[in-house]
Amino acid sequence: MKIATWNINSVRARLQAVLDYLAESQVDVLALQETKVKDAAFPEEPFQAAGYQVAHWGLNQWNGVAIASRVGLADVAPGFPGQPAFGKPGQEPVVEARALGATCGGVRIWSLYVPHGRSLEDPHMVYKLAFLERLRQAAAGWLADDPDALVALVGDWNVVPLDTDVWDMAAFDGATHVSAPERAAFQAFAGAGYSEVTRQFLPQPHTYTYWDYQQLRFRRNQGMRIDFAWCSPALTAGVAAVQMARDQRKRSGASDHIPVEVVFLPNRSISVSAGQSG
């Protein structure tokens, strides 16, 4: 079974890129982030024609998360228990479309788009840290309920865990993504019982998943590693490989992120039967 995560940076702008990727990679499940559409505008039919069931949660032209699966799609949940809300001063806080869960082929998959933070002093940073902590609490609870649960927390985490996960730490002095509180909130998932499997299989420094569009960042390989997969112990035991589809960033009109793929060994708890319904 192969699961991939990809911040697509607008599914309408890059629909053909997604469909081409599904055909080329033959992933069983694709978690998408930053779809930037409301549910009613999500292009569901092309996914179905490609053999994938799809679930989407989008409230406006920002954020948005989706899961496309050809191994079943059951128990879809927009948002995790305790997910915090955010609102600008004077506005009613809203639980944003940043987390979508579904069971696919026996695996509980969460497509996650962690808040950016904006700046270390911005209320959005408080929101970001609260989001990560509430997600950690929920994830720990899932393992407390079932230590053998197959859970994958995948997506754009908007955290740079190590200095070598960015091209130049000096460029991020006093900025988001690299601060001690953000890194601690990210690493806390290990304490909750999860393993970040992309690091286990691709430990190399300066292995990036994101390059800004500006200043020729991709051509200069000035990137960041911010897309990850935290897996439960039972699921981690079945990981066979991790791959990064870097060629996707080279294509015309590409997203600023690339797909990150996790391949699992056959497991009696994991189904890879195409077309399985949920």
C-alpha cells in the first residue's frame, strides 16, 4: 500500500497535475492540503473517473483538505476532537478546514494543514501551537483506546524540525517554523507514541519538500522540509520505503510543495484491493 501527501496549492489550478500524478505513481491514498475551494466547487468527478473515492473539507478560498482513495473511504471526519478555532479580532472564531480523517484500506489517515503562524508575536502563532497540542492530545487518545491502531498523520506541518531542514538558518532568524516552541510541539508527537517515518527512511540533510516560488528558490535548491508523516507503532512497523517525488516541482505551473510517499509492506490489517468501498 502506498500513501502520499501533497500540498497542492489550489486543486482547481493543478487538477491535471494531480490526475497525472495519480496515474504515474499509482498511489493508493493521496492526502491533499490547501485545496482552496469550498466543498461544492471541489472537482470530484475526475477523481472518480480515475478510480478514486474522494472526501473533501473546504469552507472558502483558503485552506481545504482532501483524501482520495482507491482502497475504500469510510468514517470521514472533518476536524479532529478538540480542534481549535481561529478568528481575527472582532470576528467570530471558526474551526478552519485544516484536518480531515478517513479510514482507507484499514488505515486511519489524517490529511493535515497546520497553521503557518505568520510571526512569532502574531495571534496566529498562538493558534498554531494550540492546533498542534490539541492534535497531539487527540492522537495520543487514539492510541490509548487502541494501541494497535493503524494511524497516519500526514501533511504540511509548517515546522522545520532540524537546522538542516532549511537551506540557511540565518535567513530564518526570529521567524516562524524554526522556533523552539514550534519544534517542541512537533516533536511532542514522539512522546504520544508516534514515529516520523520520513526521517527514518530519508535522514539525509537538506532534503526538502517545499521551495518558494520567489527568487529562483527551486533552481538554487533553497528549500525547506515541512511535509511529514507521523505513524502509529503498528503502522510504523510496516513501513518499507519513503520516496519524495521531486520531479513534480520541475513541471510547469507546479505546486511549491512535492508529494511525499510512504510505502507499506503487505499486512493482513491493511487492504490494497482496488475499488474497495467504505
